[in-house]
Amino acid sequence: MDRKDVIRSAYRLTGGSSFYDGMITCSTLSGKAVCRLAWAMNKAENDAYLEKALSGIPEHFSGRLLEVPVGTGILTMPLYQTLPEADITCLDYSADMMGQAQEKASRLHLHNVTFRQGDVGALSYEDNTFDIVLSLNGFHAFPDKEAAYREVFRVLKPGGTFCGCFYVKGEHKRTDWFVRHIYEKTGFFTPPYETASSLKNRLERMYAAVTLGQVKGIAWFVCRK
Ligand SMILES: C[S@@+](CC[C@H](N)C(=O)[O-])C[C@H]1O[C@@H](n2cnc3c(N)ncnc32)[C@H](O)[C@@H]1O
């Protein structure tokens, strides 16, 4: 299965029952409406940034990977099915979101994925532990972003990969409006936010090699420590 198939197969896991899963995958009717309205994206654009964000994980990867935040696992459990040799740790603040990810993992019989409730800003792992840290749609939600950047860098091995995606402000007016008036008010997003150029500058200051790009108001990145 190539990466596009993996992302598409995530949609099948939604079962059409979860509003969140439908939205983050731009798949259900309500999810597509939110994608279009708030993010000005169609499904192909949604797939495109996810594929780029996940491109930091090699096929047949067999090292240690930390995913934070895992959320409901809708984007990654199907991918982990293709990585049976990897040692995967999934972390999230919210037991409720992560419980949904755990259900998906057991439905898919994933035995190499462990789940931990915790704070990205205070990770309980030694320095240089992980080969890859993956963070999808997390940094716009994290309350202490400086601590999150520091902790991710600390637990990555030298030469390790930090990859993922999240909202950047200033790229699409309607998206910025929704973030300020809806997502922030409901507590899903927490300022301050990066712009595309502040993110580029930050990552280039911290990491040895950085590849990044955007689809509308979402930036994706792949960095090597
Ligand atoms: C928008 S969801 C993204 C989840 C998933 N990666 C996805 O793309 O569907 C944001 C998640 O960040 C988690 N979160 C927020 N602050 C956190 C923190 N300090 N440490 C760990 N997880 C956190 C929330 O519980 C929520 O599950």
C-alpha cells in the first residue's frame, strides 16, 4: 500500500460515526463541509499535506517512533499497520481521544503500539530516545509550545526525524477567522501561532536539515536533528 492508499484507508476506519474523524480526514459529509468552509480545502488538498507530513517516516521503518499527540488515531493507526517492525509510542493529554485510538489499534491487531497519557511539554523519556517524532495537528493546540519544541528535540536521537503538520496563521483569511472565533473559543486551538516564515526560521535554527511547505493554512515539515 503506498502512502496515499494508507491515508485513504484511514477514512474507512471512521465508520462515518465520528465527527472529528470525518473532519480531520475530510471524508464524511460534515467533515468535507468543515474542510471547505474553515480550511478552504478539498479532500485532495487534505490528503496532500498529510502525505507530505508522513513522508518523514520511511517505508519498512523499524526504529523507535513517538507520535504526539495521537488524538483518535484516525490518521496513523492504518499507517502503523504497515510498520510491524517499528516500536511505536503514542501520547496524548486526553484519555478520551486516546481511548478511541486504542480501540482502533486493537481492531487492527497492532501489537507494536503502546499508549501513554502525558504532556508533550514534560516528556518522561531520556534524551536521544526516538528515531522519529511525529506530530500531526498538535502544535496549534499545545498550550506551551516552547516546551513542546524543546522536549521533542531533546528526546530525538541525533540524526533523527521530526515531521508533521499544523496550522499557520496569515495564509488564508477565512481560516484565520475560524481559528480566532471558533477553534480558540472552543478550546481546540491555543495561541500564539506560527506563521509560515516564523516556523521556517524556528526549524532551521533548531535542526540540521529542514524541508517544509504549505497547503493553504496548514504547514507540513520534515526535519533532521
Ligand atoms: C487537533 S488534535 C490532533 C490529534 C491527531 N494528531 C490528529 O491529527 O487527528 C489535538 C490533540 O492534542 C492533544 N493535546 C493538547 N495539548 C497537549 C499536550 N500538552 N500534550 C499532549 N497532548 C496534547 C489534545 O488532547 C488533542 O487530542
